[in-house]
Amino acid sequence: MMRDLLDRQRAAFMAELPVSLDIRKDRLKRAIALVADNAPRFCDALSEDFRHRSREQSMITDIAASVAPLKHALKHVGRWSRSERKPAMFPLGLLGGRAWVEYQPKGVVGIIAPWNFPVNLVMSPLAGVFAAGNRAMVKTSEFTPVVAALFEELAPLHFAPEEMAFVSGGPEVGKAFAELPFDHLLFTGATGIAKHILHAAADNLTPVTLELGGKSPIIVGRSADIGRATERVAMGKMLNAGQICLAPDYMLVPEEKESEVVDGLIRAASAMYPSLLANPDYTAVINDRHHARLNDWVEDARRKGPRSSR
């Protein structure tokens, strides 16, 4: 079924060439409407998948952060799509030759989206996909099935399946999706899974764009405003319950500032989240496996006595 969908999208893409600027803008406008007109439903779906997620946070990180890149693309797509003059290489320039770069769409782009921002990390890539004149197939995360089902419900109201389509399912579906001969493949997620994605794409010589997790250290200098720094770190770490690839992972601070930094973090976190369990501003951890993993880290830190040197 997925291969049939890919073939249909590619056939429609080839029949449409060249993809006009008006068509690209129209798809961007429809993508904006898909999210903006259904913002409350997406917020409800996000909260259901996370078992609780701050509505205000979802409006910022998944709704506004989806609409913004789509609007940016809509504003700039005309300039992006213009050909770019280049000097002709010797000796062609002497013979009257002219050179330019002609920007053309690739075809059908596959998007494998993660669970931590399951709306934003679908719609943000689509801004570039549609601006460039491509079609899209999206594999949603099995960890956010309610959001995935909502996308599958709403997408046909705004797009023909030959323009954009959603695929849901577990690891086996994801593996089959990555093995499809896309014209480009985008993956956001863990490094370990990315290795399998690359291997699957290599068999088709499919170009791949990876956005992977990593470590995000915070370096605090001796002249830093500790109150401001710790407040910002606490906000960055606790947004989406820390389930962000750019969330601060650890801090490097002058030894004599350690106590002040620890106290500042406690004070900032307590001010933002005086309670957690019944706090509408907080977001739950996505599933039991990740909850257990985080608890294991806390227990490991306690066993090792992280404050014993003070």
C-alpha cells in the first residue's frame, strides 16, 4: 500500500512539472489552515497522547511553531525559487556561454517524525517540502497515536493523497517506510535508529537529512548573573518535561559557584512549578519506558551521592 501511494505521488508529480509558484503557495496556505483551524483539537490530542500536556505549551511549541515556518516559506518562496546567475567557467565564458543555477523540486519526500513535538516536526519540514514543489509522505510516531489519527482525519480535507499522505504504525511500518525509494528522506530522532534509516535508504541511494539528539551542556562563567542563568536553564529543561533534543543536559560551573547555582535552579523550578501532579502547566513523560529510564537516573545519582563533595 505504501509503495502504491509513493508511485501515485510520483506519477502526479511528474505530470505536474513544472510546479508553478501559485501551486506551491496554495499548498503552503492549506498546510497553515490544517494546523491553525484545528489548533484546539491538536492540543487535546497532544494532551491525550502524553497523558497530560500543557495547553499553553502546545500552542507555542506545536501550533505557533508549525505555522511560523509555513508563513515564512509562503513569504519567501518566490525569491527562493528564482534562478541564480553564475559566472561561466573558462573558456565557455569567452565563447558566449552563460551559466545559472535552476532550482527544481526533487519529487516525493518522506518524513519520519518523532513523538516529542509530533505536530511541529511534521509541519516544519513540510514548509520546505511544499515551497520547493515536492509531494510528501509522513510516517507518524507510534508513541503519539491520537495525534497520528487526527492527522489522518484532517489531511484529506486539505490535500489530495497524491499531494500529502500520512502513514501510521510501529517499528515494522517504520522500517518498510524507510526502505521506500523516496527522492529525499527526512528523519528526526535517536542516533541508534538513524543508523538503520541510513542503511535502508542506502539501498535506494536516497539522500537523507538527519536531525538527531545530542548533549547540550551549559557553561556558566564567573561573571554570569546566576539568578537569570538558572531561571533560563530551569525553563529550558522543564519545558515539555525536558523531552527536547536541545534541553540542557548538564552544567559546567566554577567550583565556588556550585552552591549558588544549585540553589538558583531549585528556586527557579519551584517558582515555575510549585506542584507537579495536578499542575496544568506541566507535561507528563510520554510513556512508562521513558519514565522508568528517568527514575533509574535519579536513583543512580542518589547512590553515587552527587552532593557529597560539598
